[in-house]
Amino acid sequence: MNKQNNLIRKCVKGVAALMVSLFTFSSCTEPENSLVEFTDDNTLSTPNDTVYSLMGIIGKMQQIADRTVLLGEVRADLISLTDHANLNLQALANFTADASNPYNVPSDYYAIIQNCNYFLANADMQLMKRGVRVFEKEYAVVKAYRAWTYMQLALNYGSVPFFTEPLLTEKDADPALFPKYDIKQIAEYFISDLAPYVDTDYPAYGQMGNQPSQSFYIPVRVLLGDLCLWAERYTEAAKYYHDYLTKQGNIHPTYKNSVGWYDYKFETVADGYASVFVNPTTDEILSIIPMEHEEFDGTVSYLDDVFNSTEDNKYYYQAEPSPAYKELSRAQRFTLIYSDPVTMLRDTVSPPEDMVYPNENWRGDLRLYSVFQMATIISNSANYSSLYQEFAKCDHPYFIVTYRLQHIYLRYAEALNRAGFPEAAFFILKYGICNDNIVTDQRIADLEGRKPYWTAEERAAAGDLVSFSSYTFTSSNTQGIHSRGSGDANGDKTYVIPELPSKADSILFVENKICDEMALETSGEGLRFYDLMRIALRRGDPAFLARKVASRNGSSNFDEQLYTLLTDKSKWYLPLK
């Protein structure tokens, strides 16, 4: 095992060296690497073969890592570009990027797919040891990489050439030979393709630096949830997310990381939130793309130079929170459950309306303040900016997050809501699902003479989709997602589903709340544009996405031209040629 670990470390350090060839669609860009024909002996039949191939695929994933974040954020509504943003980023934000834009390189995605196809076609799956296929775990990893990459490709390019066999010659690589699949078709294909591997364990190669090797892999069960969500198979999506979160021996409660006012005096902020983003070994971060530390070793991340003040950019960061994001954050009501020290009666308190904040990002939800730290500094050089920004989510150049725990809870809520259980979905935002919180909700409802926020009727109808162990999911490790930045959301009597004419209206209301919570919780992580896209496609309403993006500069600066452009959903995608 030590010998194999040393091999892995060498592969990670020099991960640009691939065992299998690179693939480029000649119609997409001018190829930097011509396609090389494979030799006759293609079989991957030893651990070294599969390890090198797997690390090679991870190396190709590095090529799209930064881009995955940027394409998902700068085209959406939560991030604004500064005057110092490069022209290529500005083109993305304005939806004018053409084939020459360096962020528009579809061949990088196809290089991953080609390497995955080669691995899957040539790994010796007949090799057995003690009745188990030797390379079963690696096979599942590569299947997930391929499905995830195809999903990213379709989200950014719309309908894309689709193939699942390795292309061995230039003639084979003619895009005209392949059907074009959109996101829904890709989702349907890979749901069937991945389902047999949902319980396959992943290989464990030990530590790589301070990063466990298993964090490099895409969780199959979560990916299946995502694919079902895009395929509008909501009950199945909710089931996959639920089963991932509650899997015996590897449970994932929400935990109680948060940022909030220290007490009812509203003078001091206690921040236990931003720190969850800086270490890939925390309970929050589930999978990553590892990046190199130095350019000499391979592909490094430059996201810190986009979102942070660094020596390299002379403190002139290129992206910052948008006015729309600030408006949404400041519109939230921060609530504390307060016990009177004399009467011991419990009540809820919020900052007074006329409170003067030393920092306007302290108003409302505090997650914005926690992850975007701003300062004014005095520099000895006129070449350096006096404004200094640190963005906690992109202040770790050695890895890019692909899945985080709260992503899954929010998508679980989204799936439950569309499966017909809006109360359950909203309970995830307000309380967090566990038996303790259900009992608390019922007890307070009885005291206040109202229905509980989550009725017994809906819980019974949802059944196993909302079943959480009373022993492992408790009020000590579970909270509502909204409480991560808005205080005790479980005590906020204004944060509820109002009386509405129909269940369909309740589902739309809750979906809007989930969309807002996604903004508050996952801003800057590369998800926002796709979240807006998914909701807009589901509703058959391109204007939903268009309105959000056209409002990024604030409610008083609506961009009519951008709105009109984006009501045509074909404009959402990058040009493939």
C-alpha cells in the first residue's frame, strides 16, 4: 500500500502527464494536441494502469475547475465585475463571449470524456479477487466523472455531441457522426448508467498532502439526485439525496455552523461560518477537484486573483458581491430567541429598524458579511488599490469544491417541494429535519393555537423520503439552513408559508424561498446560473432567469437590454463552434 501511495503522490504532483491520449473536436477549436491512435494492447489490467489513468482524468478535471465556478457565477445575478475585470470575464457577464474566449473551450470537457470512455472500454472488469471485480471501485469513479462532465457540458453549451465509446482516429472524431443531447437527455441516459453503482465503495488511496483521496471523487448517489432533478424526476431525486444524507455509518446532518449576533444587544458578531470553506477535510466539503500548488507541477487555480486582493493583482480584485445580492441579504430578518433573565419567558427579538450598522453587510443575513470581508488599507505604492477584499470561498487555491453538504440539503428541499411536499421542503429551511425539531414545532404550535408548520398529514404522505434516525439526527446537530445567517429561523413567525389558494401556489412560494436560500448560502460557488436555469426550464419561463440576471445591478438599475436578450433561452449557452 505504501508503494501505491507513493505512486499516487507522484501522479498528483505531476498530474499533467496522462497515460491516455487527449481528444479535441476539430470543429470546436484549433486542436493544441492532435488525436493519437491508441496501440493494439489497450487493456488496463494492473493497479498501476488504473491509478495512472484515474489520476490522468483528475488532471483533466483541473483544466475546467476554475471555469466551472466562473461560468456559474459571472453570468448570474449575485456577482458583479469591477472595472479591473479582464475583457474575457466581461464578455461572459454580458453574454457576448465568442469562440475565441479562453473560458469557452469545449474541447477541455471532451478531453475528460474521451479519457473516461477509454478507461471504461479498456479496464479489465473480468479480473476478479475473492469474487470481487478488482477495478469495480475505479470503474464507478470514472463513470461518475463522465456523467458529471457531460452535465457541465450540456449546462454550458445546450445540445452537445454525445458518445460513450473512445474515439481512436481523427475520422472517428467527426461531430456529425454523433447525436446531440440536451441536459434532459443526458440526465436520462446517465441515471440508468450510474444506478448500478450507487452502492459501490470508492477506492481509498490514503492521504495526498492534507487531502483524503476519497474527496476527489464525485458521490454517485448525489450525482444521481442531480440528474433526476434535471430530468424532473423529483421523487427519485429526493430519495437519492435523502439516502445519501442518512446512509448508516456515514450520516450527514446539517451541523450548526453559522454566523450571527452574539446576543440580543446586537453589538458583536460571532462567526463560525467562513472557516468551513478553507479546509477540504471539514464535514461541510464532500468532494473537490485538487489543484497544484505551483505552475511547475501542473494546473493551478487563479480564482483567488479574481475574487481576492492579492499581491499578483495589486489588490485590484475583479469580482465582488452584486447590488442584487446585497439587497437580498439585507432584506432578510435576523431573529434571536431570547429568554428574559427575570421572567424566564422566551420571546424573539430582531435588530431595531433604525439601528445604525458600522458595516451595512451586517444588516439582515450575515453570511454575506462572513464570506466577503472588506477593508480600506494604506499602501506605500500608488500602484496598489486601497480597497482590499477577501472572499473566504475562493481563498484556498489548492482545491475547487464540487459538492458541499448544504448544496445537497437545498437540492433535497427543491426535490421534495416539486414532489408535492412543500411543508417538508420549507421545514429544511426553517428547522432542519429531525424528530426533536418536529416535536418542538408541534409543541409550540399547540401553545400558540395554530397548525404546526409541518403537518402530520404531509409527513405521512412523504413517508420514507423524510425518515431520519432519532438517534443520529438531533437538535444538537441539525438546524434550518436559513439559521446559518439569519439567526433562529425556527422562532421567526414571519418566516412561514402563508395561507395560499392552492397547493400549487404553496409549491411556487417555497420554490422562490429555496431559490433565495440558494443565493444566500451558495453565492460565489459556481452554482447560481444553473440553479436559475433549472427553475426557469421547469416553469417553462425563460423570463424567470432573465429577470434575475437583468437585476444584478440592483432593483433601481434593471437592464432591459439584457433582459430581452435572455428571454431567448438559446442565448444562455456559449457557442459550441
